[in-house]
Amino acid sequence: MSDLLERLRGRGWRLTSQRRVVAEVLDGDHVHLTADEVHARAAERLPEISRATVYNTLGEMVLLGEVMEVATDGRAKRYDPNAHRPHQHLVCSRCGTIRDVHPTGDPLADLPAQERFGFTVAAAEVTYRGLCPSCS
Ligand SMILES: [Zn+2]
Ligand SMILES: [Zn+2]
């Protein structure tokens, strides 16, 4: 069983065949799919699965905290199953490939107190942009 499925099952999430297919499609390393991509891949395995079901299922996984939404500049929102290990993203400006990366410093700690404007800061997202090996 995949890691994401195992986590969802551990939370008592009822695994219908539709939910299972969405979780299987989304599982793995460096996975950052748009909802439409998830739907296309899920439909290869379960042709009757509707786009609405995929969208709802993704939304529930996000609410459970087992999948993260990743916004990359104007492109469609992407879904990332790597929700428990804090990481940042490396994005290819040409083809849109995304890799999970783990900077050696803590981006949250890197923001000095005088730059926080009294905010209680809980999280930081850093996007590193450039060209992937196939595009450069
Ligand atoms: Zn590229
Ligand atoms: Zn990621």
C-alpha cells in the first residue's frame, strides 16, 4: 500500500475505490500534479471517475493535512503528497518541472525580527527558480 493511502487509512478515512485511485495517482516523491492531471491519470484506472469527485477528494485530503496545495506563479494549483516533511520547491521557469528541496537554513529563522512587523509567523515558503537540466 502506498504511503499516502496508509496515512489516509490511519486517519480513519473511508477508502472508496474513487478515493483510493486519487490517492494512488498522487503518491510518490516529487509529485506535484494539477487537479486536471490527477483526474486524467485517475480516469485511466477508473474511467467513470468524474472531475467533481477528484476535486472534492483533493479538497478533503488537503483539509486532513495529508496533501498540500502548491501555488506556482499563475499556473494551476498543484497537489503535493509530501505534506509532513517541511520542504521548499525548485521550479523550472521553462517547463514547469518541480522538485522538492531541503535548504540547509530555516527560511522562517532567516526573517529578522524587525522585518516581521509584529506578525506571529508560522510558516515560510521559498520558491527557487531557474532552468532544469533538460531546459538549460
Ligand atoms: Zn525544464
Ligand atoms: Zn513538494
